[in-house]
Amino acid sequence: MQQDLRLRAAARAIYDNVYPAVHPAPFSFDEAERFGTVQYRQAVGVAQDAWSVLAVQHDQLLVAAIL
């Protein structure tokens, strides 16, 4: 996911919040990304879902502003 830095940043924020230092994941985010761990894939999936929701809300706001 190196090509989409915004989505990667969102996934990292989700990963770091879901697996905080108190209850750390078995790998750092960078290692999880490299190995494609379940935790990493879950964080990416959540980031993609959030991205979709935010994009729809943004589009709705643009339409409302135009009207």
C-alpha cells in the first residue's frame, strides 16, 4: 500500500489505536505491513471502509453546497 500514503496513514492510525502499546500487536505496523498480518489486513480494511464513508459524505456536502 506504499502507493497510497493517505490510506496507509489512516491504516497506521487505526492499527496504533486498536493495538496500543499497553496491548501491543505481535509486530510493529511496518513489520505487519511487510508480512501482511491479520491485524494489518484488518486495519487496512477498516481504513478503506472509513475512506469510502468519508468520500460519500464529502460528495454529499459538495452537492449540498452547489444547491
